[in-house]
Amino acid sequence: MIYLKIEGLKAIGKARPRFNFVTKRTYTPEATKKYEERVRNEFWKKYTLNDCFLEEPLQCKIRVYYKIPKSYTKKKRAECIGKHYMHKPDCDNIAKAILDALNLYAYKDDIQIVKLDVEKFYTEEEDYVEVEIDKL
């Protein structure tokens, strides 16, 4: 099983590819590139190529935690604890960014992910992301 807890990482969704009319090429926005690079770096801090899955069907759980805004009242902050975060980015875009970042690193291809579970929560701590990948 692969488990990553990436502290201090505010989850973002995978941004749509952009088109440069001068060079006539599409490119991934810089914020998405940096985000995916951070996820990959956290993977490399903990795992090696020998830890990767190659051909098996996999399941993935992604838990995203967003810090409760300081502007919330004490009452509203207390209500948020343990509740789901229902704001952007969308779960599918969060998953796409993380799965693409780990593609060719944690697994051969993200088509191996046959079961996916993504949840967003509020937290009193700093923002963080948990990723769990396991054989099905």
C-alpha cells in the first residue's frame, strides 16, 4: 500500500489545458505543474521505484482537508469541525491532478485505478491531503 500525507498542501483541481496562439501548442498552466510536482516530490521522499505497482488493478482514496477560514465566527467554526467542505475545487478535478501527478511513478498508468473515493473536509489544522493507493 502507498500512503502519502502531504501537509501544507492546499488541494487544487486539474486546470484545463491552455492554447498558445503564437506557438500553436497546448500547455498545462504553471499552477497545475507546480502542484503535480509537489505531489511527485512527496512520493519520492517516501518511496522508490521498487515500491510501485506495475500492472495490478488499484483502488485509491483521496482525503482533502481545508483549514476553516479565520473570518468564520466561533459558532460557525464549531459547526464546520468534522463536516464536508462543499466549495470548489470539484472532487473529480482534485483526483485528476493527483492521479496524473503519480502517473508513471506510483503505477504504470492511471487506467489501473478502477476504484476511486474522494472526500473533502474542514480541519482546524493547516491544509493537507491524504492519498492511499492499494491493490484491489
